[in-house]
Amino acid sequence: MGRGFRATKSLEELQAENDHPTATFRKVLSSWHLIALGIGVVVGAGIFVMTGQVAAQNTGPAIVLSMVIASCVCAFAGVCYAEFASLLPVSGGAYSYTYFTMGEFLAWIIGWNLMLEYLFGASAVAVGWSGYLASFLNDLGLPLADALTSPTFQWNAANHSLSFSPSFNLPAVLIILALAGLLTVGIKASTRFNNIIVAIKLIVIVLFIACGLTAINPSNWTPFLPANTGTFGQFGWSGVLRGAGIISLPI
């Protein structure tokens, strides 16, 4: 018989484990590092990759409503994390918070849910980055073969089947391997790299907004909320809600 799951773990036990002499994690990040890390997580694929797809397939101009809904949900999640972080100033994140409040079994579930979240989130961002790289190389006259930018498995929504092709998304694989290697170097190196990327992303967003202001055409906002096509999530309010979920997923 196994030892079973513990009900909860006290704050004193969590702090003792966090401050144990054999703990391998050192506190090397400052407040500014954490702020930059938070901005880097928020300003991600939800803006650069998903926005155009959601507007075209789900919401139309009403994507701004999806943005508002997604922002409110993320704000509530941020407030919850802030409350927990002030109550439990220990490492472990959602796992430790769940262990403290609801016990080991649910903490174990949360831990594996986080693994799935990071898996799908990293995959979505890597695929988006691959698309931009392929487009950039194509503009330079160096197109990548379809077999090197296409998924190995693809879902066919028409007949609800999963198809296989002898191809794989090489740029997506390479960026994941490169970032994994960067993480193994250490938190300081990865934090410096993150700070550089965050600065670049913020500059790009400011330039995009400044340049885009000259191309605004109000006639494109009509109809602001296109009627539903008969399928849930394709325009109408169901599309707005679905769009909010898609936008906030990588975040």
C-alpha cells in the first residue's frame, strides 16, 4: 500500500522546505526582473499570432470585446496570484498554493495541469514564430519547403479525423531546442535574454500602433459584430467568447 496523500501542508512546512540548506534554487531575480518576466509572458502569441486569426474566423471587429473580456479574466487571475504570493512567500507557485489550501492530491493534479499548459502554450507560440520566420524567409527569396513547416498530425474538422503526413515543423522544433538550451545555462542568462526580447516587443508594438494609426478605415468596422454563421464560435457573441478564450490561452 502506498503512503497516500496528505491533506494539506502548513505554511511553516512550506517555508522550511523553501529555506532548507540543500535547496538548489537561489533567489537571484530582482523586482524589475520579475516585472519584465511578467510583461514577456503577457505580450506574447496572444497579440502577435492569434489576433488576426481570431478577428478573421471568430469575432470580426468585435475582437476588441474579446480583448476586454480576456483582460478582465487575466486581471482576476493576477489578483488571485498576488493574494497567494503575499500569504505564501515560497516557491512552487500554484502547486504550493494548492498544497496549502486543498491538499496534496489536488496539488498533484494542478502540477500536471501546469505541465500540460506549458506544453500547449509553448507549442502554440513556437508554431506562430515558425510562421513568421517562414514568411520572412519567403520575402527574402528563401522559401522553406512545405514539408519543413507543416505539422505531422493535422485535425480535419470536416470529417472529424486526424491525418498524418511525413513532415514536421522544423523552425518550431529548433526554437524550442534553442530556448531549452538557454534555460539550462541558468536563470541569469535567460533573464537577460528575456529583458532584451521584452524591450524589442514593446518597441515593435509602439511602432506598429504609430504606423497603423495612418491606415485606420472606419468602414472596416461595419458590421462591428457580424452575425453568427450558424456554427458556435464563428461571429456573434459566441465568437466573442471563443475569441477571448483563444487570445488568453497562450497567456
